[in-house]
Amino acid sequence: MEGTAGGFAAHNEADWRRAAEAALKGAAFDRLISRTADGISLEPLYARCEGPRALRARPGAWKILARLDHPEAGAANDQALEDIAGGADGLQVAFAGAAGAYGYGLASHDAASLHRAFASVSLTDVDIELDLGAEAGAQAIAFANLVERVGARPSDVAVAFGLDPIGALARTGRAPGRAGEESRGLAEIALSLQAKGFAGPFIAVDARWAHAAGGAPAQELGVALATALDYLRALSQNGFALEDACAALSFRLAADADEFFTLAKFRALRLLWARAQQACGLAPRAARIHAESAWRGMSARDPYVNVMRGAVTAFAAGLGGADAVSVLPFTQAIGLPDALARRLARNTQLVLLKESNLGFVADPAAGAGVFEALTRALCDKAWAFFQALEAEGGAARALRRGGVQRVIADAAAKLARDVATLKAPLTGVSAHPNLAEAKAEVLPASAPPFSYPGEAVAAPAAPLRLAEPFERLRDASDAALARDGARPRVFLATIGAPAAHGRRAGFARELFEAGGIEASADEAGAEEANEAATRFVASGALIACLCGADDDYGAFAESFAAALKRAGARGVVLAGRPGERESEWRGAGIDDFIFAGCDALAALERAYAWLGGGAPRTAS
């Protein structure tokens, strides 16, 4: 290797910067720096650096958890046994109304239902993560009673009970009682489980809701820290020693397809929790962290892309230090996943661990400049947000006052703008859409009913899926296809030779098809306006989009737009920035402009307004 390395000239950062400045051709170096929703700068180059290690609570590879979420207990048992036989290390048990149920989940928690759901499951040989629903306390106790009835020793069952009243408050806006009463009730349940012999953890510091509602990584971390401190206070004031209260907590975070920040986020949580414990006068002990692939990143369109998203999220969370990971099956946003979807979710992690051997190294990102820098930046931002929540009296009080929800709503609005303008493209939805996608199968299951107790005391932080606005337009397109036999259509009126119009025609086609509007292109390109108008009529489209080079727009945009309007175009769009000619071109009949960075979603909605409720025209 030394001989191979010796064949290359030695370069340093100064050499790289000179090369980068030459490539920029006078543009500012800041063009290479991007900034995140948290205000963190992402540099183009990082030097190696050292930072504190972020090690798992237990050594070795992370645990693969499969979902147990079929509403009917017998069917849930069939799925659980298949997943465990197929290589899963344990089960994430979602009850109806849980944060991770996504419309489904076990419908009942009575003794008979739980016996059916866990029949032939060796509870001492698997990890269990309870994702509790509307009757959280009763569900936790019911599972504990199941363990006793089947004859297993509670101390031998690795179960995280998942009690999380603050998370329930955030998601539903409801609280069953006053804060003091809730704290006592929470501690009483945890103490009763401990008295039965369970080792815990009993409480889940679940910040998935903040991510699902659109929160940025540092906000999710800050919420997690503030919630953890609320729970420490609740337990330590009601029968727990402070050290035992820490041991009673576990954490849950969402993992999304931004692999850099997801990996850094999980590392940051370990360091932040260590710092919080030190501030409490305790010797830090590693947090137990469960990761779930992010709901907000799931798409119902071209859902097979979710398989890749799941692989990235498992990769990033696992290498970031998650102790257990569950990947949402690729059809989760469509309905209740079937055996194929569940197998792909399970095998995604099996490939990473068993074939790629990614679980062999503890904290593999340590020393890598980019991950150390992002981890440190997230720690700083999250600690500041945590302190702001503490200044309001803690997470629960801040939620009741609504400040947390407003901050996260602002982040969600920015994220929605990035999606709408294609700054944050969604593969298979707003980027590379496929109007002829094959239908994915799901199980025929109904969402189980549930209702959360208590009074409405706060604004709920509603979950979102980033793909939904584009998917609503695709749904309208599907409805038109079913009703009329054809989708809404746009005619790409190309000007001049393909070399001149090809790039913009490709951009326009993808943008319109992201909204379900089929693009019919004049591949050859027209040389005069009447020729374009004739081809527009033959296409059967109701709207048209001019595609050409800037010089051709200067010479032909007005005449082409006028001809298309005379031919019946309800709307004419130009692919490109209008610049100083916008007023002039609008006066000539051009109604809208699409370009990189425009609000693509708004442009598509305007196109649908022109299309109205009428059937797309067919060629005569």
C-alpha cells in the first residue's frame, strides 16, 4: 500500500481550496455550503477530528425488531411467528392509537387477545418494545400479567414497557388529569412493574412525534431531553431513587433518509443524555435507544422506493448507535402491510448485519470529521432548545402552553416549502414519477377504533407525510383516468431543434407528471407558431407548456403563446425564468412560469384549476 500511495502527490486543504475556487470561476465559496433547518452549516470538506465516543448501552449489533400491529390477535400471532422464524430479534408491539400504529395496531389487550397474539412466542428469547395506545397503563399491566401467566420469569423477559404520557399529550392534545396526578400515576405503574420483577425500562422518552410533525433534528433531540427530565422529576419525587429513575427510561427517535444527520442525531442523543446525567450529579450510563424509520418520509406513490429509504434509515440509525431498529414495511402508507412487505423490511436489516457485517464496530463514525462536526453542532442546538423548554417549566408545561408546537410548526412549514419547490425532492413522487406504476398489495384490514381519555388541554402536533400534497394531485389524475379513460394532459410545445429544447422539455415533463398530468411532447420541435398550435390540437391536451432556449423565447415566445391560446389552450406555461420580460410575456398570453426553485406544487395546482372538471380532450 505504501508503494501505491507513493504514486500520488501529497495535497492539503489549501490545495483543495485553490482547486475549488478555480472550479467556481469567481462565484462565492459559500455556494458550496448548505444550511439545514436547524441553522447548521454543512461544509463541503471536513478534516479528521476526535470527539467523545457514543457507545451503545449493550455491546454488539443492534437488534432487529419486526412490527406486531395486525388488529386481529390471531393474524398478529401468525405474523410474529413468521418474523421471528425469519430472523427478527424481537417485536415492536403497536396497540391501536400508539405513536407507531399508523392507523392499525392490536385492537384489544384483554387476557384472551394477548394470549392469542403471543401464542408460541418464547417471551424470554425475544426483545419486546411496547408501543402503547390510548389505554397505556392498562396495556402495560396486561402484558406483565401475560408474562406471569405463561410462566416466564419477569427478570428474564427483555421488555421496554413504553409508558409515555407526555408523548400522548403531544400527539393528542389530551391529558387524563393534572400534571401532579399523572406523575404519581406513572410512578405507581412503574413501581408495580418493578415489584413484579421486571428490569425495565418502564418509561419511553418518545420524540418520534416531533419528527413526524415536521420538527428538525435538534428540536427532536431537545424535546427528548426535556421529556426525560420531566420523567426523572416525576419518578424521583414518587418513590424512585434518582439513579433508578434514570435506569427506568429508554428513548425512541425517528430515523429518516438523510443519513448524515440521522447518524449524527443518534450519536448526539447519547452524548446529550450523558451530559444531562452529569448535571444531575450522576455517573453517566448509556441510554437505551430504539429507532424507527420515519413516517413522514414514507410515500404511497411508487412505494417500492420505500425499501431503499428503509435501508438508509436502518444503516444510519444502526451505525449511529441505536440499540434496536424497526423498519416500516414499504406499503405502510397505503394500508396494513402483507407478508412480502414485512419480509423486505426484516431482510433489509438482515443484509446490513449478516452480510455487510455493519454491527461489528462500535461507533464507526468516531473520528470522521463530518460526523464529529454534525454531532457537536446538533448537541449545541439541541441543548439550547432543551434549556428553552426547561425555562418554560419542562416539556409537559411547554406543550400545554403551545410554544413547542408553534416552533415545530414553523420547521414543518419550511420543510413543506422545500418539498413544494423541489429543494427536497421525493424520489418516485416529485422526482422521477411513474404514472404507470404497478399497484402494491396490502392486507384487507380495518382500522380499529380507539379514543384517548381526558380533556383537550393543548394543540395536538399532527403527523404529516411529505409526499401527501403531490399524492393528492396524483389521486385526482387517477380519478380522471377511471372516469374519462385518460389522464389530464399537457402539451409540451417545443421550439426549435431537440438540442435547444431537450433539457427544458425533460424538466417540464417530470414536473407535470409529479402532479399526475401526462406530458405529450412535440419531440421534433416547431419552427413556427401555427405549426405548434396544430400539434397542440392534435394532442388532445387542454394546457400547453413552451419549452426552448432563451434566445428562442426572445424571438418566438409571444407568437407561440398567442397561437396556442387561439387554438384553445386554457393555460400556457413557459419553462424558464421570465426575468425582466415577465410583464410583457404575460400580456402576450403566458399564464405561468416553471423553473428550478419555483413552487412546483403551486404551479401544478394552478394547472388543475385551468383543467377544471371537464374531461381531457382526445385527438380527433
